[in-house]
Amino acid sequence: MRKEREDVIERELQLCGYFAIVTSEKMTASEALNLYKSRGISEKLFGSDKTFLGNRSFRVASS
């Protein structure tokens, strides 16, 4: 039976915190978070465009 490494868990919890999303438009926190999460799609499209133009910049990502 494995025992929880409470020291490791505590150290990781100390690294947890808050983050702020600053926008130039008025929106709810939920709207800002959804917009922030959708930025990955734009970044992937931009990266593929750069590759198509000959930048030789290939990116690999996995979940």
C-alpha cells in the first residue's frame, strides 16, 4: 500500500495561487475565462500559417 507524500502535496499546494485576467473590454469573469481558454485555437492557426509560409517552425502538443 502506498502512503501519501504529505510533504510533496503541501509543497505543491504552496505553489497554488490566484491569477488575473486583465481586459480592455467590460465583461464578466466567466466571459473573460472563456475568451482566455479559446486563445489556444488562434495560436494553433497562427502557428500553422507561419509553417505554411516557410518559417520551419513546427510545434507539437499533447493533452
